[in-house]
Amino acid sequence: MNGKKLLRYSMQLAMLKQLFVKKLISEAEYLLIEKRLMKDYGIVSNITA
């Protein structure tokens, strides 16, 4: 994965986490979107989990 792609993934994941922490999305929504981001960016493992 190149640097720009990794940075984009990280930024999207950070924004997703903000939505979850502020209770604007449910845990189920968070997990669903996180899974989709991982698929879209070719991430196989979430080391922050």
C-alpha cells in the first residue's frame, strides 16, 4: 500500500471513530463501515482492535 492510500484510510478511520465516540452512529454501523473501509483499501487486519 502506498503512503497516500494509507494516509487516506487512516483519516477515514479517524473520522469514523469520531462519529462513534460522539454517538452519531451505532456500534453496528461503525463495524459495518470499518469492515467496508478495510475491504476497499485492502487492509487484512485491524491492529488497533
